[in-house]
Amino acid sequence: MKNNRPRINVPLEPLDNIVDLISATVLTMIVVYTAINFSDLSETIPTHFNASGEPDGFGDKIYIWLLPAIGIITFVVLFVLNKFPHFHNYKFNITEDNALKNYRFMTRVFRFTTLFIAILFIFIQYMMIEQGKGNATGFSAWFTPLIIVISLVFAVFIAIYQQKINKS
């Protein structure tokens, strides 16, 4: 697949560095919190929660490391993909004139997506660990609808903002 989009360097701004640093910090906190609490977990922990926030799937406590691993892999993959914004998917034709603003926007979308995932994962990991230690905590009924609403608002924002920056 030939890509004729301009290949330009997208200089990082302070916001980019701050969001990456917060994401990395949250992911580090997930790993540290998991390591600190691992020995206190029962041998069987909740691995899945239904829409009401009640555990409905269980597994060996080693699975507590799955979410931190997925979070770190996601961070690394999206971090690397941000180095190649000309490969991202755009619904507008990318030219020399609009490349920087579109590339910067899409790399920020990736950064904020990573941050959203990290925050979501630390909350889920906390709940899994607390349940695995026998504490009767669970997700509220608002958790799933809130995540859906936030995701939809983010998607609508992306579509509207991308339309705005590409008006000629």
C-alpha cells in the first residue's frame, strides 16, 4: 500500500509530554499497586464484571497481571504509532498545507485514548484487587453507561473537530 501523504515531524508541545507522562505514571501505578497487593489476593479472583458491576467470571490470581500487561502494550503500540502519523486513518485528503494540524490532532487523539484507557484500567484493577482480597466492593450501575457516554462524546468531538480544522 503506497502512502503519498507528507512525512513531516510533528513537534511535541508541553500538553503532549504531560499527557504521555500522566499515562505512563498511571500505568506504573497499576503495576506497583498490583505487585504490592498480589500476595494478599485469594487464589481465585474476579476476572469479569457484568453490566451491573457484579463479578460474573473468575480465574486464577495470576490473571491479575493481564490488565497491566494490556495497558502497557497499548501504551507502547500507540506511542510508536504516533511516530508515524502519515499512516493514520484520515477521512480528509492530507496535503502539505493541512498535514501538521491533522497529524498533531490525531497524535493527540492517540495520547488521550491511551490516558483514558490507563485511567479506566487502574479503576478496574483496583476493583478486581479489592474483590480478590475479599472486600465487598463493586462497580456501580453507572460505570458501564458512563464509559459508553464518554466514548461516544469523544468520538463526536473527534469528528466535529476534524471537520473544523479541515474547512478550507
